[in-house]
Amino acid sequence: MTELSFIHRYEPATDPTRPPLLLLHGTGGDESDLLGLGRTISPGSALLSPRGKILENGMPRFFRRLAEGVFDEEDVRLRANELADFVAEARRAYGLEAPVAVGFSNGANIAAAMLMLRPEALSGAALLRAMVPLSDAPKADLAGKRVLITSGAMDPIVPAENAKRLAASLSESGAEVQHEILPTGHNLSQTDLQLMVRWFSR
Ligand code: MLT
């Protein structure tokens, strides 16, 4: 594996018409977690899958938090920029276009922060169980970027109101947002997969 600034896995594209995916795992996951999901939702896409650099009781994450759902926002900013720099590095190393982020939970939250702070790093994002990552994010220009958000109506970690605020703020910044609220909790369901397959094939 090419030496870059994040431990990661990379699978080259087999279908050049498909966008590269930046796969971002949840708390306690790693760079292998979402490869299968990536192959299912966008077959033939190049897959770029880094491991979060923060360890919380041994569990990898993409930024520090003070408590569940309470983020260290200075660290969110630092880590979102660091991850955007990695994406730029990987694009040069592997010859990739700007990827679509596919993030679950903590991975969705860092992807949302990247959209707000470094919009050029991503061409779009599928955010699974995401919440608002920054209380005072700068106004980004997200025109032309598609964002899918899937939330769980019974999610004990992400309040429904918070996910709605995220969707509203991304669409106020110009993104084409599709927000789906599913009758489930924090874990992914079959419906998340079906929604992503449909969203990617559009
Ligand atoms: C986070 O810390 O990003 C959220 O609480 C989601 C999680 O990782 O549990």
C-alpha cells in the first residue's frame, strides 16, 4: 500500500464511469469496515478508505469528543482539514477525481465537517446517521454537490431535530440534499443500502 498520511486501503476502479468513494467508518471501526458496503452501493468505483487517527479507549475515530454527541470542535476543524489534505494527497497518488464521501456515524460527522470547511475535497456525500459537527461553521459554497442523509427516527445518539438542522444547513449552502428518516435506530438497515444504491445510480 502506498505510504500516505493516513493508514488506508485502496481499491482501484473497475468502472471508470463510477465516482471514487471515500469510505469513513464509525467509532471503533477501521479501514476495512466499509469496503463491502462500497462495492455494493457503487460497483466498480475506486475505494479509498482511511482509518481515523484518534483513539478513544482503543477505538479509532476521526476526531475527539468530550462526551457522546458533544464534540471537541477545535479538534473537528483540525481533523477535517487533515483528512481533506489526505484526500488531495491520495488523489495525486492514485489519479482520482474528487470522491463522494460515504460516512457512517462518526465518519458521517467528519464528512459533514469537510463539506463545511473544505468543500473542494468532496464532490458529494452520503451521510449515514450524521449530526451537526460544528456549531459555527463558515458558509460554504456547496452548489452542484449532492448529499444524501439517512437518519433513524429512533436513533438514541442523533436527535431527529439535529439531523434536520444538518440537512437544512447543507441545503442553505447550495447542496442538493435528500434527507430520509427511516423507522430504525443508529445501526444501518437494508433500506439505507437500497437508498444509497438508488442515489448512486442517478
Ligand atoms: C460521534 O462521536 O461522532 C457521534 O457521537 C457518533 C458516534 O461515533 O458514536
